[in-house]
Amino acid sequence: GSILVLNGPNLNLLGTREPAIYGSATLDDVATLTAAAANAAGFGAECIQSNHEGDLVDALHGARGTAVAIIINAGAYTHTSVAIRDAIAAVELPAVEVHISNVHQREEFRRHSYLSAVCQAVIVGAGIHGYELAVSYLDKTLP
Ligand code: DQA
């Protein structure tokens, strides 16, 4: 089975965007590392990034019946999007929420996630290793 790895707005700028917070690895590095971890665990990985909320919703709908699980870093939509939350709930697949930075060390508005309640696990502040941790969690918990 394949894991859908979804990255949201501004994550295409990883590597150059606020490197003190997000590090120097690029989105390509994230995709490579996550796919390698997934493949090593016997999964495929489909990595999609979009800056558009509706595209993320569409990608989640596309996972229905095709993917075995979801790893999602919805970027700022984490803190605003009921639509993405509802899409995660609708597809009825195990989902892991990842944030590269430790959102609890930052502005107050980053502490609330609309997505956490519909995700099985939440990994924050582990840098890009959070994606590998998410794969590891799915590997250990998927039937
Ligand atoms: C982020 C944290 C969000 O608050 C922020 O809007 C992002 C990235 C992270 O990976 O740390 O775009 O999801």
C-alpha cells in the first residue's frame, strides 16, 4: 500500500524559508527521506505539496480507496481549516499530523490545530525527522 504525504502552504519554500525555525533541508529532501523510510517499511509514498486549501482537500479525497494512510503537514491551514479536518475525517484512513517546528514554543495561535482531533498521532518539533517518525508509527500500527 501507499502512504499519501501531504504538505501544505509555504512548505515548497523549505530550505530557504525561516531556516532558523524550519532548517535547511528542502521539500525534495523531505520527499526523498520520507519515501525511503516508507519503502524500507514496505510502503509506497506519494508526496504532494500545494499552497491551495481546495487542492489539499482534493488530494485527501483521492486517497480514499487508494492509500493506506496519510501523513499531513498542513502548514498554516492546520490552524484555520475546518475543510481539511472534515476531509481527513471523511476518508477514514489513519492520519498522522506532522509539524517540523515545535508549535508550542511559538506564537499562541499555532498551539491550536483543527486537525489533531481527527489524526491518530501528532508529531511536532522533531524537524524533518518527524516525517520518518510518522512512517515508523504507521509501520508499527497499520494492520
Ligand atoms: C508548520 C507550523 C505551522 O504553524 C506553520 O504555519 C507552517 C509550518 C511546521 O511544520 O512547523 O507553515 O506546520
